[in-house]
Amino acid sequence: AATTTVGYASYSSGQSSNDDGLPPVDTTGETSPLQLLLLPVEPAQPAQPVVAKTLPTRVPELTRDLGQGMVGNEVQAVQAALAGLQFDPGPIDGIFGGATVGAVWAFEKIVLGTPRTEVRGVVTPDIWRQMNSDVRVAPRRSPGGTHMEVYLPEQVSVLFKDGEARVISHVSSGENIEWCDVVEIDLDDGTTEEKGICGISLTPGGVFHFERKVDGWRNAKLGRLYQPVYFNYGIAIHGAGNVPDYPASRGCVRHPMHIAEYLPDLIEINDMIYVFDGVEEPETYGAQSMIFDYPDPNWVPPTTSTTTTTTVPAPTTTAPPTTTEPIATTTSTV
């Protein structure tokens, strides 16, 4: 089949084969994802990575724009198309939620070449047609096996296996500002101590290897990380509840939580990761080190105040004279 490369993606025609034992998909047929999904919406299923398959080229026209908050079979068809192209939209449940918005953002940036600041997360009839145009996202590097590419200008990551995209995700990396904060440092005796530190929230470009994984949550010095896989000292890819459409982290590469659930299982220690910063090629930097935090020169440790207690002698009182008359008592409740 003929292939034409466009930016990160390529378009092909004809039949496609796959690696999951299924027969080739006939791209000249009349059946479309939308027609197949005109059924009652099934209960949501956990999102899973899927093997890319070529989609039929003939699909019904989308008659309206689809965006966050909308529901129905058309939304479900869009989710199926995104999942087939490896843009994980979360559960294919017909609900246009935040996970689907993130997948559309990634599609806009990587396939359509939309600048990061102009993405809308909305599927128009034209975008729907392009989702069904046999898109294949190709790697910039081909080291063999499994590797990840992170594109900082676009805020997108792609995990490739043997040159084929396995997971394409919207991400949020370091916001590139200087910051200062007060953190709790774990001491050797098991106690903690407050310290003021500063740093630069930068995700450096370069060529790295994944070094270690942490299963589940990790309480790091600057916050909690879900399923982190480290590749540059304290910089990791990890899941986060907040993955906006702009750089917002202290240096790590945030992924949506539903993708972070399974992404570490697809990565082996020593797999390569290329971070493209849009300035130089990753190989120019090599394994560029992260910028480590440093003591805040303006931080003043909390002081401990001492309180002096003075004892004042009680006043001398004289008891009233005893009488034979009974003394009436009143009980009150406060």
C-alpha cells in the first residue's frame, strides 16, 4: 500500500495486517465504526491498550461538532476510532469526558499539526473524516524494541514497539519557572524536618533510559506520583489527576490516570526514551541531567517560643459564719 508521511503521521491505503493474529482489515468495505456502534451504550469497561488497525475509509458524515459533556452513539464511535489509532480515550462508553478530550488534543496536535495553544478538544466533521483516513503515527527514532518519544512543544508522548505506536497520550511537562517551597525532609532517625527549597521546573531534552519503577503511589518530596517510571534522576513519567493542555509540572511528565494504570507494564527497565524539546535534537544533549533543587536563601526556619509560668498566691478568704438556717441551692445547666 502506498504511504505518504505527513508530520508525525503517515497515511496509507489498501489492506492492513496486524500482530494479534486477526486477518487483514478490508478498507474498501461499507461498514463503519459508526454503523457498528449504533447500539445501546454498554457499561463502561476499563481502558486497555489496543493494537492499531486500519479503519474503513467510507464512514457516515458527522453532522455536528462533538465536545465535552456530550453523550451518545456518535461519541462512542469517535472513541472507538481514537482507540483504534492508539489515542487512548478511556472507556468506550459514549460519554465525552476528560479522557476523551485529552485523546482529541493529542490527535489534533500530532496528526493535524494544530499548535498546542489552539487545540479545542472538539471533533468536527472534518476531524472525524481524518480520524478515518488510515492514519499511522511513525517514530522519529528507531532503536528497535520498545521506546518512548516525548514531544515537549506538542505536550504528547508516544510509546512505540518495533516501530508501531502502542500508546499515544496527551501529557503535561515542566512549566519552566523558578519555584520555592517548604517541604518535609525525611531524616535518618525516622523523623522529618521542614526545609525551604527552590528549583527550576524544567523537563530537559535528551536521550535517556528508564531506570526504575514504583508500583502504585509514591509520596515524593514535592507531591504524590502515581505509577512513576523514572528516567532522569528524580524525573519520571507518572499518572496525575490534573493533566492540563499546557506545561504545569515541576519537571516530570504527567500522564492521565487511566493511561498510567497500564503504561508501566509496557515498559522495561533500560528501554530508551527520547525527549524532544523543539530546540535541539535529543542526541545533541545526550543524557542531560535534571536541574536539582537547592536551599531557599530567603527561608527562615520556624522559631520555638518559651513560655514562663508565674505562680500568684491565692487570695485569703474568710468563711461566712455558720447558721442554723438551711441554705437554698440552685442547679443550673450550661
